Amino acid sequence: MKNVYTAVIKQDGKWWIGWIEEVPGVNCQEASR
């Protein structure tokens, strides 16, 4: 079985928000430098 994930990354103002579509509730956000 292959583990294939879809990473979604978007910028919201100064912040970058990223998450994995196949894993509910897992995300991260970080201020841009």
C-alpha cells in the first residue's frame, strides 16, 4: 500500500498555513520571515 498525501499550503497575510488533506486535524502555521 502506497502512502500518498496531498499537502495544501496557502498564504494568509504574513502567515503561511499548511495541512494534509488526508489527515484531519493535522495542520501547521508559521509567520513568514
